[in-house]
Amino acid sequence: ILNVEQSPQSLHVQEGDSTNFTCSFPSSNFYALHWYRWETAKSPEALFVMTLNGDEKKKGRISATLNTKEGYSYLYIKGSQPEDSATYLCAFIPRGSSNTGKLIFGQGTTLQVKP
Amino acid sequence: EPEVTQTPSHQVTQMGQEVILRCVPISNHLYFYWYRQILGQKVEFLVSFYNNEISEKSEIFDDQFSVERPDGSNFTLKIRSTKLEDSAMYFCASSLSGSGNEQFFGPGTRLTVL
């Protein structure tokens, strides 16, 4: 069974704090990793698609790194703002699903940023 | 900006009844997906669909489930005889390619089976 784990499960930070979360996935069967941001009552929205070991991607104050050899990805948010409050999901595509795009999700990290 | 739409937003049904959940993917996308999230659990993959056929399905996607793209715009998920454990939020998604591109998700249909 291919399992994706995220930690922590939830996080409360003050506005202006920087924060990071972890996504762990099976390193032996890797094809791609996606990060999604999911605000309450909205659709999950893609942040990053990562495929290469050592990838680093950035979108504004949010960035992500990928280590396929050890099976983890980090998501960083610099200077958190209240509008960053959301659940952040990582999703793994195993090699066997490289043509179909089947996403295997972690349980998400819920971030709450207090003003 | 193009978006994936789903109807209805909430469906309540009796156990044993058939339900059809509808999705309109983004118009130039080629790959279509259904996922679901049972309350308190992870989002889980149900099925992927490409070139008018199922390209991959999960163990959950048994004979009670079927998908169809009846015309050029809609993508439907049918559950033939609903069970209590089918109660979940069902999400449709679409993408340009199988895995190299992000998936765009709809807002979901909350299915409640009584």
C-alpha cells in the first residue's frame, strides 16, 4: 500500500511567522509530487507540481523542495498572513500511474494564521 | 478563468437508490478524475478517464460505480445502489495531461446516504 504522510496535522502561527510542513512518500516508486492549497468551502488549488530530485519551486511567499531519494518534500511559507490559512495537501503520483495521473493524498496540514 | 463545475452541491438519497453526480471539466482538458473524501479521512482516488475510457481505477471503484462522458462537456459518476458508506464529498478534477500538469478540482458534491 502506497502511503503519504504529512506533518504536522495542524499548525497555529502568528501573522508574520514563517512556517514549514513535511510530506513523506515512498521513495522507491516516485513519479511526481503535487502540492495543493485548500481553503474552506473552496476547491483545492494547485501550488506546485514537482518531478525532479532537488527541485525547488516558489510562488510568492510559498516555496517547496523535493528529495526523491529519501522520500520527502517540504513546503515553506515565509511571513505568514491570515489569508494563508488553509489546508495544505500533498499528493504523490507513483511510477505505475505516470500515464494516468492518479493522485495519492496525504491527510493535509491545516494552517491557521492569527492576525 | 476557466473552472471545473459540479452539480448538485449537495445530494441526499436513500440507501439502495441510484445517484448521478455531474461535472463539467475545463473545456480543453483531456484527463478527468473522480476523488472522494469521507469525513475525517484522506482524499482518495476513485477513477481516471482518458480518451473515452477508464485509464485507472481504485479498489473502491467496484461494479456499483461507473463513469461516462456522454457529450463533449459533461463527465458523470453514477453509483447504482448507494450504501451508507458512500456518504462523502465527491470531487471531480481535470487536467491537460496525465501527470505532468496540475489537476483542477471542482467544488465537490456532498453525498449523504440515509
